[in-house]
Amino acid sequence: MILNTQNKLPKDWQIKPLGEVCKIVSGNTPKGIENISNTGNYQFYKVSDMNSLGNEVKMTHSNYNLSNEEVVKLKLKLYPKGTIIFPKRGGAILTNKKRVLSKDSTFDLNLMGVLPNENVNSSFLFYWFINLDLGKICDGSNIPQINNKNIAPLDFPIPPIETQQVIVSKIEELFSELDKGIEDLKTAQQQLKTYRQSVLKWAFEGKLSPLTPKRGIKEGELPKGWEWTTFQKVCVKIGDIDHKMPKQLEKGYPYVSTKDFTNDLKISFDNAKYISKEDYINLSRKIKPEKGDIIFPRYGTIGKNILVDFDKEFLVSYSCAVVKPNHDIVLSKYIYLYSLSPKVTDEIRKYVVETTQANIGIASIKSFVFPLSPIEEQHQIVQEIESRLSVADKMEESIAQSLQQAEALRQSILKKAFSGELVEP
């Protein structure tokens, strides 16, 4: 491949300012747009329409649909299929979303558009554009914004139009293979989630205990020596602190809430609130979390429970219950793992109150059914669960690494595509 020595691109490529080969436009929000009939064939897009698409690229649906007469009356300009649109102001810029119009449409003043001229393939332009970090080129210290002057001067590599089409075809071929691999990895991730739930289900039906005969156990029936009881009967206390919001300080005793719970069901104290010693003492008189306790969120993220496996003085918001197991009859890890099981999910559904935010009361948690097994079996069951979930963790870690590699490969494909290395001249 012959390269241009100045810019390291193939000899028949050029680099031009984006504004020279594309038309850069801003949308418009006309007065009266809220009064349209909403029955026409032309879409009027807003940032919210982009967000509702998820990972889709082509804009196909809007909450505003205009007739031809309404487009004329409101003096809106229609932009052609293939126009790339993106947010131009506010935090939406930092989401780095770019979309493509699937047919002639228009959009509001919070969006910008880029229209390629006849020398630029619209798909070629889009693949170049999705690799552009809008957050790095925007202005504004408080409110980010992008204008024509941020976009127009950008260096855009342009091969002949025929080469652009070949490159687009190659990108789409490679992306198709990559997407299939990613889909398989995500399927495997979902299967691991299902497996985890199955392990927890089997465990508390007595099907994982080496001390319990597996044969003859019917669905819903507990093994010999087990009994159905309730959380209240296997715990010394279940409760929450007083419903009083303590004054926040720069240092003191940590006061955590569900916002401080991580995805791997741990507590992060990095951004926790702090309260005074006096407030800590007063609030903890009712109940306080200690090593071996379970923290059970009662609002919103119900079921994302935390096992306190460390020694530390802290309080947890009244949005959570503190569950204190009776260690004479039940292991902390046994009741904790059970609290993550499908059976407890069923119990939550039974008792949860749906208002503006799902919530569950202390009395309901106390009433949850609990499969109590002999303490020696609990040790065996916990060990078996942890062994199986450890294998699942390692598999999940491997999948996560593969997904990261797939994303890196996607970036590599685009980098090669726009440096002239993806296809032969």
C-alpha cells in the first residue's frame, strides 16, 4: 500500500475539515409544536427520543409526528435520510450518543446534524463519527455545549467514494461477526445468572447437602430434620434505626444508605455521609449493624442484601432493615445466602407495597418463611454454594474480559478503517 508520507494515509486519500465536505446544522423548536395533530408521517426528534432507543442507531420513532402541512406552517426544515444527529448542549453531550435519520425528518434546537455531500458516503461518515468523543470538543465550563465552530474544523479522512463503500462493507462484515460473538457472551452471562439462582434454589430445598439423601424429596418438601419457620424465629432482632435524618458532618461516624452499596453487594464508605458521635449513640440505641448481621434494603433496590463481614462502627439509613441472626441456631452466611434466593424473591413479591417507590415493612421481613436445617448441614450447604458460585464468578470474570476485548477490537477496526489499513487499495 502506497502511503502519503505527510499524513500516513494512502496516496489517494485526503484530509479535509469536516465543514468542507459536510453541512453542519442546528435544529429548531418552533412555537406551537406542542399543538400538532401528531398523525403525520414526518418525525420531529428530541434528545429523549434518542435515549429511548437503547443501543439502536437508526431513528425510527418519535413522540411528535408532523403532517406536510404542519412542517410548512411551522417553517421547519426537513433533513434527509442518513443525516447524523447528536445532542448539542447539557449533560446529554457526555452520553456521546449519535444517531442516524432513517428517513427525512426534523429535530429540535437541542440537537445538531451533519449531512454529507455527494463525495461522502453517509455510512462512512457515521462510522468515523461514532469514534468521536463529543465530551472532548465541547465548550462551556458549567453547561457543556457544541457549536459549528467545534465540529467544522475537525480533520476528516476521505478516500475515493468507491473505496468508502468498500470500507463500509468491510466494517459491517467485521462488526457483524463481532456482534455475534458479543451476543453469545451475553447469553452466557445470562445463563450464569440463571445458574446462580438455581444453585440457591437447590441449596435451600436440601438438594446440595451431602448429609441429606436426595432421593424421595418432592418439590416444595423439605428433607427430614428440616423445618419451615420464619425470619423472626431464627433472629434475635430485625429492625431499623429511628426515622430521623441526622445532621451531616465532614467527619465522624459513617452513615450509609443504598447509594453506598456496590454491584457486588458490598458497602463502599468512600462517599458515605458522616454524623456526630452523639447522633450515632442516640440512633444506635434502637439497632446498629454489627459483624454477622445482614442489611436488607426496604426501598427501591429490595433484595440487594449485604452481609456485614467486618468490624466497624457505622449506621445504616432507615431505608434498610438490620437482620441479626440467632447464632445458636443459624449461620450468618446461611441466612444471608437464603436472603438472595428465589424463595425470598417470592416472599418480597408477596409483601411488597407498590407506591411511588416499592417498599417493604419490618413486619413483612419478620414473616418471611425460612427453611431451617441442622447447624452441621448449614456449614456443608454454605460450603457447597460458595464452591459453585466461585466457579461461576471465575467464568463471569472471563466473560467480562472477553467483552472488554471485543470493545477494544471494535475500536481497533475503526482505527484501521480510517487510517487506510482495513482494505487494500
